[in-house]
Amino acid sequence: MNELSSSLLLPAIVFLPLLAAIIAFLIGRNQLQGRINICFSLAQFLLVVLTTLLFLHEQTYQSERYVIGGWGAPLGIDLIVDGFSILMIALTGLLTLLITLYSASYFSDKYSASEKSLRFWPLWWLLISGLNALFMSADAFNIYVCLEIIGLSAAALVALQGSRAALEAALRYLLVGLLGSLFYLFAIAILYRSHGTLDLMQIAETANHSFPDKVAMILITIGLLLKIALFPLHFWLPPAHANAPTPVSAILSALVVKASLYILIKFWFDVLGATITLGASQMLGALGGAGIIYGSWCAFRATQLKVLIAYSTVAQLGYIFLLFPLSEYSMGVSSFTGSASQAAVYFIVAHACAKAAMFLAAGNLILAQGNGEIAQLKGIAVREPLNVLVFAVAGISLIGLPPSAGFIAKWLLLTTAIESGQWWWVIVVIIGGLLGAMYLFKVLSLAFSTDPAVVESPTSKSTPQVSNVMTTVALILALITLALGFNAEFILNISNTVSEVSGI
Amino acid sequence: MFNTLNIEYDSPAVDKSALSLIASVLVAGFLLAVTITIVLSDKGHNTGLAPLITQNIELSGVTNPVTAVLLNFRAYDTLLEIAVLLVVVLAILPTRDHHAPFFKRIVVSKKNLVLSALQRWIAPAVVVFAGYLLWAGAHQPGGAFQAGALLAGASVLMFQSDTYQVNYTSLMARVLLVLSLVVFITIGTALIYFEGSLLTYPLAFSGLLILLIETCATVSITLALASLYSSFIVSENTSVTDNKHRTIK
Amino acid sequence: MNMSTLLPAFIVICPILVGLAVMATPEHKALQRRSLNIAGALITLGLIGMLLSGVVNGLDFETRLPLLPNIDFVLHGDALSLLFVSLSGLLWLFTTIYAIGYFKDSANRSRFFAFFSLCVGATIGLALAGNLVTFLIFYELLTLVTYPLIAHKGNAASIKAARTYLIYTMIGGALLLTGVVWLKVLAGPLDFTSAGLLAGLPGLNNTHLQIIFVLLIAGLGVKAALFPLHGWLPISMAAPAPVSALLHAVAVVKAGAFGIVRVVYDIYGVEFASDLGLTILLAVIAGFTIIYGSVKALSQDDLKRRLAYSTVSQVSYIALGTAIAGPIATIGGLVHLVHQGLMKITLFFCAGNLAETLGVHKISQMNGAGKRMPLTMAAFTIAAFGMIGVPPIAGFVSKWYLGVGALEAQAYWVLGVLAISSLLNASYFLPIIHAIWFKEQSQPWPKEVAKLRLETHWMLLLPPLVTAFFALAVGLFASSAFSPLTWSALIASREYQAIFPDISGIALKYSTGHLWVLILPTLLLLAMAFKTLRAKVIRLIPLAPLPTLLAALLVANEDKIGQSFLLLTSAIWFIAALYAQAYMANDNKRHRFYLFFILTMIGNLGVVLSQEISSFIAFFALMSFSAYPLILHSESDEAKSAATTYIRWVIFSEIVLFLGLVGKTYYAAFGTEQLPVVWVSALLIIGFGVKAGLATLHVWLPKAHPVAPIPASALLSAVMVKVGLLGWIRFLPLGDATINILAQPMMVLGFTATFLAAIYGALQDNAKTVLAYSTVSQLGIIAASIGFALATPDSWALLLPAIVLFAMHHGFAKASLFFCVGLSSALKPGHKLTPFLWLLVLVPALSLIGLPLSSGALAKAALKDATSSWPLFSTLLVMSAIGTALLMGRFIELMRKQAMLSASSAKLNWRLILPTALSALMCLSYFYTPPFEFKQFQTIVSTLSWSAVWPALTGLLIIFATTKLRAKLPVPPAGDLLIAYQTLAHLSDRTRQKIANLNTNIAQYINMMLSHLQRWSLIVSGHLSKLLTLDTPGTVMTVMLAALLYAFLT
Amino acid sequence: MTSALLYAIAGLALFAIGFFGVVVASHVMRKILALNVMGVGIFMFLIACAKRNPLVVDPLPHAMVLTGIVIAVAGTALALNLMVRIHHIDQSSQEQSK
Amino acid sequence: MSLVMIFDALLIFSMFTLGWMSIFSLSLFRCIVFFVCLGLLAAIAWGRLGAFDVAIAEAAIGAGITGALLLAAWNRIRPHRTKAIELNVTNAKTSQKDTTEHV
């Protein structure tokens, strides 16, 4: 991949969205805006696909370093791309393309949210560039800056709505984000003090069971848990994801939460792998398990549709956190390799697609329905059959029923759990699946039940007809989740580049 | 902690739920103890990257090590940092009236003597000093951020007196806000073409390029910080108020 | 990618594509949707046909796609999968047609048909799955796709039903997933290998395998509706008819059963599973479910819920078949998969028709439905009889093989289960059939649709008829080349490979001698269906038995017994037919009478003619069941109660016979040790004893005969009773083995019947009851002689002709006596012909008693010298004449009294008198030359001995002496022991009631507890979540920080 | 106990106070101030690390602190803006309700 | 205990107390003022530790801009602003319309 490292592909992935943001900011609000953003997203997608193919073409499955400014590791900053990060970048590229298409019509003049589009587009592109930068950065402080970009732009996007609930949710999200980043910064300071370098690879080489490394790991864990919204610290996620506009909540649930998870995995397994203790990983697993149960329970009791989906994100994150205790056993030394990591990677990809599809479908349903109340969804299957189908397919993937990607992920997780002899995680996963089924079918049973009052008199005020672009985007995402359910090999090949990689 | 964000003005300093009080005191204390033990126990890497930087300082085109690190060794960080600033400015900017002029002078009925005197004396001095700081950044402590901050301070001073009205959503303002990021990116990508990898300054021009980036950065930072401040200003008596006020919506 | 890899994939994809296409078609385009559906169904059937032909001539079809690191997505067309695929493909076509008719104009049909074809696609995928993972994928897909079908109506009931369905299947799916994953971890890729995968793999510890087996069976048990997991099935009846038809006959329930078959055979392998002790567990559960399902079905009034519970029990047959680790039982289980599908789908189609056209949902509303919808109800009756296990229809075949398989595996309790469940099936299906056909329409139909040319829309009518026909054809042509039976035999032979026995011995071949004889009656039967031809057909009925009569007389036939019985039956049927012409001339319900008259005739003649066990029992059942309406003909109260007792005893005898014959065929084909033959013969004796009026089993006879119209009762006592005797002769090992423990009771019962019946009969006041009791006593003699034959086998050569002769004599005598009862009006004194008529009465009576020169004496003489080796027997024979004399005296007394009372009809009804005269002539011994080479003359002379005369005189003397005494005595009720049995029946009913409401209040208690639990958990979770809404996130964060510190630093 | 070590400890103390403040403070403004105090704490720790060796001063932490300060300002500005907008909506809803 | 050490100790102690006061003092205004002082002292501390660039930045941004922003925000949420409120109210109504229920 030498021509890749010297060529402009990698930095372009970060700079293209920045340029898109600048242009969107400058041209302000006019008809062209939607179309320009769509072609930017297309360009971004092609770029990402090109990089992935080049990376895969290499077959060396080695991580690629891209030295910025020619200064080399300790002094300058490097970009590093390995299996896991290229997968995440590809995922971001795909979701950007689809959700941009969705928001082009969502923020078009047809709907009331149109005059917010001036603020939406620049922030959106900055968020995307922050995500891409994060997945590629190999420098601790650079990760801090990317986390900040993502945190601030996400909070701003949540606040886009302008309603009191949205503003409050955004403020809470922002404060939590800042607190988490400060903890992370403090940990970097400690690491810099004891290792003298900011480059993750070099820290990994000199990391040992020493006292400061342990404290740094603790601070990073607590900071990032706050940003990932694992079970006890999840209080900010439901209001934030529920009150954000639909495309924003889709990208939030699907990717932004995963970004901090990516960093935690990187630190937990590669950089400060030496400091991990058995008790800690079991504790994370336990929190994950509790998260699954509690998240599903709250989802079941939720009355708003988007709150339900947000809580299901909390639950699904619990699944991924089972990775920590499982990989501890399966591979002996805790490195991000082996089937546990494959299961986690597959879960991340499956959840991203499914959750994005579900949020978009829910958005369409709410647009058609007028408000987000679940009780009012009675008999909507008659008016919006396709969206209900997308919602169902996404739900099926979240629960982990066969034809979907979620099933493969759940299968891998169960196999790892059984192989490593930790049968209690098997019970948690199974109960999680059942609880998931509870809240999904609560919605579906309402959608299917024909309430005579509703069917005869279509809702009085003519709610704007959901544009078919938005439905097709949701449908494409749902089909992707189904397609991922079949050829699992493709994703596993990419992600097991992670397993061969020794260092990062 | 964040669950109930109360904003009433006169709420007690500390919310009294005893449980959280005790727990957090305990842990804060514990955290302090732990960190102090680290600091005491570990000699750690006492010089950090200082020797490495001093070796490469000549290659960086500037003599002030901090500016070298900021704008040459870790230029990528600074770029992203400007992007952060841009994010916040975008989030706060009002969404209306792109057509109003960028800069307007308003006739004020009630003059605040002290303020106008202060403006007349200090503003020019601050601008000159900011220029010096920007220039000195290459070899002495100073640089884009400090100069930008100072200029922003001056602009805060100017707005206090409602004599000058800057509309941050006009095209001109938006271009200036975005200027530094654009310059930085273009230079960065251009260097890929010339030098093979991102942000590798050619030895001969690195000083010049850094200066160019610094000036644009100063301009953008000034405008950014000024717009941050202006979004909170509600001047009662001028027509601008309402649209400015509306800006808060 | 040649055909062999693509075909299975195409078969699965086609329905799914159709589903998606239909979902896309907008609601109003009915035609496009209809054509899409039907085209899809036909294409799939065509593909399945290609697959079938391919597999038959040895091609191997497999599609293999990479799915997971070392697991592939495999679709493999082997024999077992094809059985299920062809069933679902076929039934899908019919259910589609039915559904199109059913949903003519209702809302969101596109959605229904879309999910409908997706559901079939999932079922076909599940059938074709090549390994357990692919099976699991399609198993879960099936749940998802059937959910909207159940919730289709959208009203509260169907949503609740769908929810319960989901709860059950989701939990089932989760268990199955755990089991499959665990198994995959232990045993690597789980491809189905025909003789079991795990048997070969080394180093698997058994406790794990046992736990996994329990998990798998629990997961599959939900869909296969095994006992504790069947709750969802009855509730999901709220779904529309085509859905419940599809779910219960084809898709969901069969998927579960098919899964169990796959797991036991292709994953564990039968031997490995049985020595792990797993198959016994499954067998017990399946057995219990069979009984439980039927008991619950009894108490359901809603038709579809009753059918649902019957499905619960029927599907467990398949599980039972697989659980009894024997090749024949496997065949039984597999073939039941298909048969139950065909029968159950017919039942549901009919239920759907009833609901759709008449709005009838409850069984209590179904009275007289047969008249309103004859074709649907005919299909319903065929399917219901099939479910009970009445011979020619499909259900019998699978029960037959299950029975033989149970014997092969020495699991005798399974036979008990089969018996009890057939009994219960009968007890919940027969009342429905009775209500349909023999009850008048009590109240107007709830929601009747306008009457079309046919009874309902042709699309609703065609499917049930076709599937009913298939059910019948599959039963009849069971052993033909392409029947499901041969196909399952092929599968079982692949499963067992080495130890597969040769099953030709127990195959069901329906072959009867001189089949051409039955053509005429069947033609007449068909003609009866058309109203216009009815009058002419009635006149032709007497001709029907003539061909058989000619066959008996003219065609030389080495089977002497058969020929003589044929002679007896056809002669009496001919006379009865003549007599009926006159007797029924002005009866308004004569059409129905004649219809069942012909049916019984076909059955009776068929029994006598049949040479195979299967055809014997088939015609036997036809005869017994079609005799029921003859008894019920007069619709009076006694007729109703007599008919019910009759049908109950018929069912009892059918079941006992089924067990006996199963035993017999098994031991004939594979039997090695002699010991078990005793219980086989015991069962046969009891089975035929009911029909032949053996002592304690005769109670239905005195009640049934008097109630039936004269020709019917004549036939009943003269001919149909003899079929029991024919059965004994054909199937008991009379010639070869001495079974003393059965012989003594047989003789004792025989003679007690002779004497007690005589005394009891003498006290009766109804002429026909007296005759009935005389039949009981005469049959007692025959039973005793059969007992004698059992005791001394070598005497059998002599005894056989004597018994046949005695039977024929009794047949003719009793028939003529019954005919004379009809002539009571003509016997009035004061008419110049009355003395001749009295002669008609006296001749058969005296020949019965056995006066010299009469056929009775001849028969008794023959019997006496055949049993000469045992003097006591002959003395008892002689004494029996006294009893008969008593009865005959009473009979003549009653006839005289009746003649006095009856109005003096001027004109003698010659069309009545002639047949009686004919039968009276038959009684005299000269006219018929028994087909046996028989020392004719010297026996007639020997009848002149004194020993033939004195018993008659004493009997008559007693009658005249006790006339005054008897006048004072109260008349004892007709069926003597019946009261005892009825009290017994009431007792068992009450206990069942007690058990029923015991488990209802247990159920109430449980869900009261559940609701408490739920409320409590809500409160707790409320508190918990209030606490956890984390208005104290700060503290929680600090606590977590402390925990992490601890975790890391220690 | 060189002075740099003293400043490092002070920095950590400020961090602890800030965290304690964030957890316990009731008003949003106080929480924002507490976050800034934590920021100052971390920056002091960083600068103290830069000066551990009296002879040479390591410029890297300085660059980190500079970037940190700008980001802190940005964060605070956004938080304050959100707070004011929430307050403004409450204010206007009270006006309407009155 | 050289003079410098005393100066450092004093500086650290004052920063510590200012840190505490800027969060937990009674009125918000007082908190903000203490925070600005803390910013300035921090600038002195950075100077003391040889980080002059940072000192200038801290003074300009940490104390200056942040202080200004805090005061401006505090000014906006103070209750006394009656006069300004009526004027705003009319505008508020117009803007209120736009914040109708959005998705």
C-alpha cells in the first residue's frame, strides 16, 4: 500500500467532508444545496470504497501508517489504517451516503425542518470528518481533538431541533461529552508524563503493569464509558437520540456512539493491553449484561417510538461489551484477535445498519403519523406498509433472528461464549434476544391491529406524504442488513485483518 | 449530576442529595490521593520530546519551539482544532439575514463617556500589539492564537458601546471565518502534490508558509471569538437588537 | 452451476419471490394477484416434480453457500425432505385456491397472500435444509412470517393469539438456537447424515448431548405442540380459516414434527439416541400429548378449537413414531406426516366453509348441516373417519404401521395409547357426524350467504373435496408405487440400512375374491346420489345381491366356508330387499333407508368375499357403521338410545379388532415365540364377540334388533351377526393350537348365554325382543362350539361343517321369523288363508327348536357327533333345545295376542307374504345342498331319534304352565347387563368431569399467581427505575470509578 | 519536592475540585465553571510535566495546552449558548402563561 | 525555604481556594469573578513554569474571552431585566411561532 500511504487517499477522506462543510456554510440556503451535498456524499463514498479495495488488495493485512509532515512517530502525527478501522471508515462512508440522501429530502422545502438546513449541512459534514479522522488517527492527543469535534458537532446537531427538550438534551449531552473528554485528556497527560510520547504504538511498546498506566487506563475507561453510554451512565442517550432530527439520531445511534467504543477497544486491547485485569473485564461484561436487560426493559416501557429505539441502542451496546470478558479467556493474552473480536466487529456493523434503518423508518412513520406516540401507531401498517416492513426487518436484525446480520453476530457471540466456557453470557444473550422481541412486537402488533376508528377516517390534518426517497433509503439499509445476514465471510475477512495485526 | 439541569437564578450552590455529596467527596479525595501517589512515585520520562524538538527546530522554519510544534510538527492537530472552533461558531451563528452589510456604524443617542474614551485609547494599541504578537510568534512566545484572542478582546470592547455592528452571517464574515481552514487545507493538500505527504513544508518556504497560515488563523480566530461573544450581547435600544435578539432563537 | 446445484435453491426462492411480488401489487389489482399466486404455486409444484424425478433415479441435488466460518447454508434434496416438500407444495396450491375464494373481498389481501407464500417458502426451505443451521434459519423465518398471518384480522382476539404464539415460538426458537450453537461447538458442521451424525464422532460426553437433546426437542416441541408447549395452538384459532388450515396441516406444526424427525434420525441416529435413553423420554411425552390432546378436544364446543386440540394429539403420533426406535414405527410416523396433513387440511377447509357460508362456529349449531352442504359435509365425514382410524382411509394406514412398529419394539404400552386415542377420537368426532347427518336443523343459520348454484363458492368447495379424495386414495392405494407409504418405507430403509426388515409381510393389500360381484351395488349406490334416478334405483335394489347369489351357487370355489357364508348372506339380502320393497313402500324417509341399505349390503358382501385382513376389516367397518342409520331409522327415543349403544359397541369392537389384527399380522410376519399368540386370539375373540353377541358383550343386540325396521332387524340378526363367526373362523388359530385358557371361558360363556338368554327372553313382552334373545342363545351355542374347537383342535375338521351348517340354519330360521313378525295383521283368524300363514310361522320356529326332519335337528345332530368326544357338550346341546322351545312358545303366544289386536285388513299383502314363504322354505333341510361333502341321508334319518323330541315338548309344556305366573311378573328391561355398563360409563364420566375442573382451577390458580407476580414486578421495576433514572448519575459514576479502581489495582 | 512537582499536585487538586464541583453543583453555570476549573487543573499538570527538568523546557505540553484552552473556550461558549436559549424559552413560556 | 518556594506555595494555595470559591460561592456573579481571577493566577503560574506562550493565551482567552462570555451569559439569565423583557416579548411571540413542534 505504499502508493496509498504516499498518495492523498487517506487525508482526502478527512479533508473532503471539511471542504463540503465549508462550501455548505458559504452557499447558504438554496435549492442547489441538497444536490451539492448528495454529490459530495457520492464522492466521499467512492473515495472510501477505493481506499478499502486498495487496502484489501494488499492482502498483507498489515496496518498502514501514513506519516503527516514527514516527521515520524514521536514528533509528528501519523494516520494508521488497519482492518478494524478500514471497516469502520467503510461503514461511515456507506451511512454518510445513505443518510445524506435521506436528509436531502428531509430538509428539503417539503417539510417544516427546511430552514434549519443552513446549520445542518456544515455541522453534518464536520461530524463526518471528525469520525473519519478519529478512525484513522494514531496519536493520543489527536484522538482527543477528534473526540471533541464529534462531541461538539453532535451536541449542536441535537440542539438543531430548537424545542426545549431538544436543547436540554443537547446541553446534557454536551456536558457529559466534555466531562468524558476531560477524563481522557487527564489520562493522556499521565501517559505522556510516564512514556514521553503521544504515539499509541510507542506507548503500547513501553506499557507495563506500572501504577500510572493502570490509573490512565481507569480514567480512559470511565471517560469513554460516559461517552459510549454503557448501562449506568446511559442517562443522557435516550433524550438526546429521541429529540434529535431523524437523520441525526440515526447517525448518532449507528456511529457516533461506536466511535468512542472504537477508541476504548483500541486502548483496552492494543495500547494498554498489559494493564488489563480479569476482574475489570468481567465487570465490563457484567455492566454490559445488565445494560441489555435494563435497556430492553425500558424500551418495552417507553411510550415514544424514538425513545424506544434509543433504549434499544443502550441494550445493543450491552451485547458488544460482552466482548471484553470473552476475549480475555479465548485468547489468553488480551489482544483484539480471535472470534470474540470478530463477533464484536460483526455486531457493530450489524447494529449500525439495523439501527440506522430503524430510526429512518421510525422517522418516516412519525412524519406520516404526525407525532411520535407509540399508542397512535395503531393500524399504520395499512397506510405505510413499506416503512413498517423496514422497521420489522431492522427489528429482526436487532433481536438476532436468522435471516439478518444480527443473527450471525449473535451466533458468533454464542459460539465464543460456549468455547470459552463462560455459559452465563449465553443466558444473558438469549434473554436479551427475548426481551428485544418483546418491545419490537409490541410496536408491530399495534401496527398490524386495525383500529376501526383509524382505518375509516384517515388522520384529519393531511400529514405530508412521506417522500419515497426517504422510504427507499430506509429500505436499502434494511436490505443491507439482510444481505449481511448471508455472506458473513466478507465482513469477517476484513475484520480478521485485525486478528493478524500484532501491535495496533 | 446532569439529570435535572436547573437554570433558575437563585438556586442553592449545592443540591443537597446527601448520598451524592458523600460519595463524590470520597471519590474526589481518593482520586486526588491516587494521582498524587503517581506524581510522587514515578520519575517517568523527565525530558519528554524536548531534545528531539530542539534537534529538528531548524528544519521547522521557526525558532519558537511551541509555534514549531503547533504549526509544523503537529500541524494536523491545529487544523482540527480550528475546525472545532468553526463547529461551535456554526452552532451559535443565527440563521437569518445574510444580506445585511458586514460592518455598520450606528449613531448612538446616549453616549457612554468612559466607554468611548476607553475605546478610543485602547483599541488601536491592542491592534498594534496583536500585530506584533503575530509577527513575533516565529521566534518569541506569541502566535496566532494569542494575537487572535487579543483582537477578539478588542472587538469585545468595541461592541460594548454599540457603535459598531458586525453582522456575522453576511457572506464576507462567513468567508473570513472559514478563511483559515481553507488556507490550511489547500496548503496541506498542495504540499502532498509537491512534497509527497500531507503538510510537509519545503525547507525554503516553511517559515513563509507558517506565517501565512498564522495570519489567516488570527483573522478567523478573532472573528470566531467575537461572534461567540456577540451572540450573548443584547443591546436594548438599536433596531439591530431585535434581529440580533431573534438570532438567539 | 448446473441444475443439480440450482434446483433446490429455485424451489425455495420461487415462493419467496412470489410473496414479494404479491406484496408489491396494490390492493385493488385482484386478478394480477390471483394469477401470480396460482402461477407461483404451479411453478413450484413443477420444480418439485423435477426434483422428485431426479431423486428417484439417483441424482443428487445440493446447493451450498458459505455462511459462517466453518458452516455452510446447505439445501439438499434427499428422500425425507422430498416427502415434506411435495406435501407442502401440493397443499399450498389447494390452500391458495381456497384462500382466494375465502377472501373474495376482504381488506389487505395483498399482505395476506404475500406472507402466505413467504410462509410456504420458509416451510419448503426448512424441508430442504441440508444442515441444522439452515434448518434453524428457516425455522425462525417461519415464526416471523406466520405472525402477520395469525394477526391478519387485526381484531383483539387475533392480536392476542398472535402474541401468545410469539411468546411460545420465540422461547422455543431461543432454546433451539442455544442447543444448535452448543452442538456446533461440540460436533463441528452439523450436516444431516442419513444414519445419524453423532454416532460416529468420538469423544463427546453424553451428559452434554443429553442436555442438548432436551434443548433441541423443547425448541422443536413448541411448534410440534408437544404437551407443555402446545398452549398457542388452540388460541391461534382466531386466525382466518386458510391460515389455520395451512398452519395445522402443512407449515408450522409439521415443521416442528419434521424437525424432531431430523434431529432424532439425521443428527443423533436412532440407536445412539435410544441407548442415551432419549427416545423413551420423547415417547412418553408424545404418548401423554396424544391422550391429553384428545381429552381436551372432548370438552371443546368451538369446532376449530376441537380440531386444534385434535391436531395437538395427532402430531404427537409422528413424534411417537420417531421415538419408538423401530423401522416400521418410523414408517408409521413418517407416513402420518403426510396423512395427517391431508386429513386435517380437509377438516379445516370444511370448518372454514361452514364459518364462511353459514356462519357456524360452534358444534352445537351444526345440526342438519349435512342437508344444507352435503358435499362439504361428506368430505368432513371422510376426513373425520380417517382421523378415527377407520380402515380404508389414510389415518388407519399410519396407525396400522405404528401398531406393528410398537410390537416390533416391544413397546406394548404404545398399543394402549393408540387404542385409547382412537377411542377418544371417535368420541369427539362421531357426535359431530351424528349431528350433521342425523339431526334436524335446530335453529336458522347464524349468517347464511345467499344460496349459489353449488352449496358454496366453487373455490371453497373444490379444495376440501380434492384433499378428501386424496386422503381416501392414499389409504386405499397405500401399497402402490408412488404412495407416501412406499416413499416413507424408502426413507426408513435409508435410515436403518442394515437392520431394515422385509415389510412385505405387513403391507396393506386390498384384494377380494370375485370383485366384479360388487360392481352392481356400487353402481346403484352412485345412482342414488342423483334425485331423479332415485325412484327407479329403489325398484332395482333386490337385483343387487343376485350376482353374489349366483356366484355362490354356480362358481366353484375352493374356499368352502366362504362359499356357504356367501350363499347365506346373498340369499337373505335378496329376500330382505324384496320384503323391504313392500314394507317401506309408504315410509317418508325411505330414500335414506335404501342408501344405507345398499351401503350395508356392500359392506356385508365385501366382508364375506375379502381374502385379505385389510379388506376384511375395511368392509367390516363399512358394514358396522352403515348399519347405524338403519337402527336409527324410526327416530324414536328407544331407537336413538339403541343406536348410540350400538355405535359405542361397534367402536369398541373396531378398536379391539385393530389391536388383535395388528398382533396377528406382526406375529404372522415376524413372530418367533408362540406365547403372545394367546392375547392376540383373546383380543380377536372379544372383537368379533361383540358382533357375534358373545355373552357379556351382547347387550346392544336385544336393544338394537327390535327397534330397527323388520328387514333391517332380520338382516342384523340373521346375517350381520354371522360375520362375527366368520371372523372367528378366519382368524382364530382353530385348527392348529390348543389354547385351553381361552377355550373353557368361551364354552362357559356360550352355554350361560344359551340358557340365561332363553329364560330372560321368555319374560319379554315384545316379539322382536324375544327373537333377539333367541339369537343370543343360539349364538351362545356357536360360541361354545368354537370354544370346544379351541380346546380340541383335532375335532375342528368335523366341527367346521357342523358350525357352518348350524349358522346357515339359524340364519334362515331367524330371518323368516322376523319376516313373520311383519305379517301380524295377516295372521288374524277368520280368513281362509290364516292357517297357511300360521304354518309359515310354525315351520321356522320348530326347525329352530330342532324337531326331527327339520334343518335345526340336522345341524344339532351334526354338532352332536362332531363333539361326541365330550359327552357333557352334547347333553348341554340337547338341553339348549328346551330354552329355544321356551322362547319359541313365548313368541307364538305373543304373535297370537298381536294377531288378535291388529285390525282386520281385508286384503292380504302378498308382496310381504311371498318373501317370508321363500325364507320359510329355506329352513327345511332338503332344499339346500351344503357345499360340503356331507353324509346327507343318514343324518336326516338320525334326526328322528327321541332325543330331538322330548326337549321341545318339555319347553312347550313349561310355557303353557307358567302363562299365568309370567303374566304377573314385571317385564325386565331389554338389554340386561347394559344398565350395569351404563352406570359404569356415568361413573367414568363423572371422574373425567372432576379431573377437568380440577385442572381448570389449577390453571386459574396459576394465572392468578402470574398476575400477582406481574403486578409485583411492575412495582419493583418502577421503584428500581426511579432509583436508577439516576438523578444521582454523579454518585453512580463515582461508584463505578471506585469499582474500576478496585478492579484494576488489585 | 521541586516546584514543578508542587504545581503538578496543585493541578490534580484543581481537577479533583472541578470533578467534585461538576457532580455536586446544582446550577448549570456552576457545572460549566467546574468543567473549566478541571481544564485548568489538567493544563497545570501538563505544564508541570513540561518543566520537570530545570534545564530544558519541553514545548509539546505547551502546544497541547494551547489547543486545550481553545477547545475549552469553544465548549464553554456552546454550553452557555444552549443554557441561555433554554432560559429564553422558559422565560417566554412563563410570559405567555402569566 | 527560598523566597521562590514561598511564592510558589502562596500561588498554589491561592489558586486552590479560588478554584473552590469559583464553584461553591453564594452568588453566580461572585463565582464568575473568582473564575476570572483564577485564570489570571494561572497565567502567572504558567509564566512561573516557563510556558510564556501559554501564559499569554491563558490570559487572553482563559481569563479574557471566557470571562466575557460568562458575564454576558450571566447577564442574560439575570431576573431583573424587566424593561428588556417587554420589548423582547413582542419579538418572542413572533419567534415562538417558529419553534412549533418539529420532528
